[in-house]
Amino acid sequence: MATPNSFRCVSDRFGVGKATAWRSIRRVTNALYSLRHTFIKWPSTEEARVTMSKIRTKYGFPKVVGAIDGTHIQISAPKEKPDAYINRKGFHSLQLQAICDQDLKLFHVYCGEVGSVHDMRVFRLSNITDMLNDDNFPDNSHILGDAAYEIHKHVMVPFRDNGHLTEEQINFNTILSSSRMIIERCFGLLKGRLRSILDKLPMTRTDLIPKYVIACCILHNICIDRNDIFENIFILINNERRENYLHNNRNNDSKSEGIAKRNAIMHLLSHQ
């Protein structure tokens, strides 16, 4: 998982057959995946408050429990419906959606949607939509997303730049963007340490790849728990976002609450 080398290269280095190497990797992947709820879990109220305090102190944005974003895991063209896997950057991929805290530890991951699916649709297909409630967000807290996501009481996103933003709105967007960079750094650390998912993943079974990617996320969290972080392995991940996504209004109440909350935070940030 930590090297982009092929199975053939790994098999040659360890003196085993390619099939043996593949079976070994599958066993370890399955073992890690079975522990996913132990190592990737939603923060407790106390843990959420610690993250809120750290982000408020470092960036100034209040009541943030984490940041959400998506990244593409490049794969070879699948045999079935390969066009569906082509993302906006022009290569075949599966998507990984993740939320991390200030320490770059992942507490929610979702993987497996094809590369052509928009971030907001991935968001709705994941079970994170069922977790947007006051029980999971103490003290009226929220996660931060970019403009690809829809505003919600517990999801703060920037004001859309229509060329006529006020100084207060620009200030809000700037502070949100700085605070949200924790998820970009998280992806950089994840792919810098586990480089098999940095470039093209040498796997063809699209039904097994999501489990493999989540196993990588588990190892990432284990390393953070062990304080095993090296700044020189961060990789710059370029995640360009499309903003022209048509949001629906299935939950107008939460959207209205989110807009009111964003305006209140905007005024707070402009006066601090």
C-alpha cells in the first residue's frame, strides 16, 4: 500500500508468486476493513469541542468539527461501462469522500462512486446525510465544505462569487477557505504515505477497490494515533471544484437555517 510498485515487482522482491502476494494483500485488507468502526468513527462531544477550540484558535472560524471534501483514486479503465468512470480531469477513477478533524484524522469516509458523479451527489449517496442532526453536532457546530456542496445548518460553504461580493462575504470566504485546508492536507498526507493510491492503483476489481482504499484510510488513522507524521511526505493534491451544480430544495428548512447561520458567522468574523 505504501508503494506504487506493481504486484510483479513486489512478488519478485519478496520471492513469492504474484497470486500469493495478491492473496496476502486481500487478507490484510479484509482484516483492516473489519476494524473500520474502531479506527474511523464519529467524534464524541468532547472530541468535537476540542477540535472546535483548536480551529477557532488557529483560523478564527467558530464551531468547526471538521472539513469535508472528495478526491479521485485513479484506476485502469474497467471492462464494464468504462465511460462512467471518467472524471472531469479526463481519467478513470473512483471517488473517496472524507471528513477529517484538525489533527488530520479521518472520522467519516465513503468510497466507491464512479468518477463522473458530482461531489454533491456523492454526498447525498453517502450516509452522512443521515448524520446531519444536533446529536452529532454539539453546540450548533458544523463541518466546512467548498462551493460544490449545498449549505445546511451543519454544513458551512462559501458565498458564491458572482462578482458582487461584499467585503464581509469575501472575509468570510477567506477564513473558511483557510480553515477548510485541513482536509486538503489530510489527503496530501494520506496519499503521500500510501502511494499506491497516489497514482494509478494497480487493481482491476472495482468491487474490491473501495475496501482497499478504506483500509488505507484506517492505516492513516493508526499512524496519526501513534503520532507518526512526517511533514516531508505531504503531497500537494489539486482538487479543482465545479460550482455550477444545480442544488435541489428538498430540505428548505435546513437550507434556510444554514443561510441564517452563515450570515451570523459572517458578521461575527467581520468584527473580531
